[in-house]
Amino acid sequence: MFKQFKLYESEHTLFIKELKAKNPGIEAGQQAGRALLWDKPVLTLAEQERLRESGVKQQAYVYQNKL
């Protein structure tokens, strides 16, 4: 059953392959953009401790005013 669909490639797959063939640097640009937005630098233990100590404790229900 699956042998007859082995050679099939959807229009979307063909479009992506053609786009990557025309622009070989597109994947490097995608990885650079991901690194810019999502990949965070590694924090040292001292920086982690400083961030933990400098945090302000939030009240349990933030929308309730203390009067």
C-alpha cells in the first residue's frame, strides 16, 4: 500500500525545496533569527543566585488590593 505513495511529493514540499534551491542561505538566516529571539546565553551560578535573590515576591491574588 505505501509503495505506491513513496514517490509522491506534495506541492508544499516541492515549493520549499525550490525555495531552498534558489536561496541557499535561507536556513542560516532562520537559525540566526531563532538564536536572536529564543536562545538565551548560559548564566553562571553567581548570576543565577543574584537573579533568584533579586526577585520580588508576588502576592497570591494580584488583583486584590491590600488596604
